[in-house]
Amino acid sequence: MKRGFSLLEILIVLTIISVGIFVALPTFYSFEKGSWDNFENQLKTAAGNLFSLSKPSEICVNFKDNYLKLGGEKILIPQEGKVEYLVFQGSLVSSDLFSKYCTYLQKPEAIGILIKKENNTFLSILILFPAGEVIIKETSLAESESLKDKILKGRVLE
């Protein structure tokens, strides 16, 4: 006599499988809201959508609340980091002097954003406008100062 599984047996097996997935899935994927990977993905997406022929693109840095705003999209900085500088040719905006700074991009330009991390390193971000290309690199204090100087003087390609 062939007999199928009872409803109770199927429910027990499904419960065990779902608990196992619930416990194991976070080790494979980071759903953490403030993760650096999530921040980098949001930044690259927003920078790619920044170019517009009809109107200038806005970029804002809120040093006090620790977030970036590119073309209207708000990007939170993970808790371990703090935005220190916004750099573009001829201008250096520091968290020491400003709580928030916004500017409009109208011509081809390189923008640097330096985020200080917990371990006294910097996350250096270079956004090339209007291409939307984003280069993100973890740098030492000396390397971030060098990048800041190159952007200020318009020598980014060196």
C-alpha cells in the first residue's frame, strides 16, 4: 500500500528548511543598511544618472548629518565613516568650515570626496562628470592629500 506524506510531515519539513535558510542566508549576503558595499553601489548608480543635458546636476554634501546627495538621490555614509572634504578644481570644502555644501555641475569636472574611516584611513572617491565614472579607493592620509591637491589644481589625470 502506497502512502503519501501527511500534511503535518510536510509542514515540519518546510519549517525546518525555512529556519535553516533564515539562519544561513545572512552569512552569504550582507543586507546591512550601512555597509560599505551598499554605499558604493548607491554612489555608482547615482553618479551614472547625474548627467543631464537640460539642467545642471546638483551635488550636495551634508557634513553634519553625514550623507551625500547626487542629483536628488540621498546616499547615507556608513556609521564607521565621516565625510571630511569635497574637492573640485579650485575649491576645497571642509567639514571644519561647513555643515552642508551644495553646488551645481555644468561643465566637465572631476569631483573628489574624502571620507575618513575608523582606522585612520580614507575612502577616496573620484567622480568624473559628465561621464559618471566613479573610482573608489581606500587610501592613507598622504595619498588622500595628494589626490586632494591634484583635483584642486586640475591635474587629475597625472
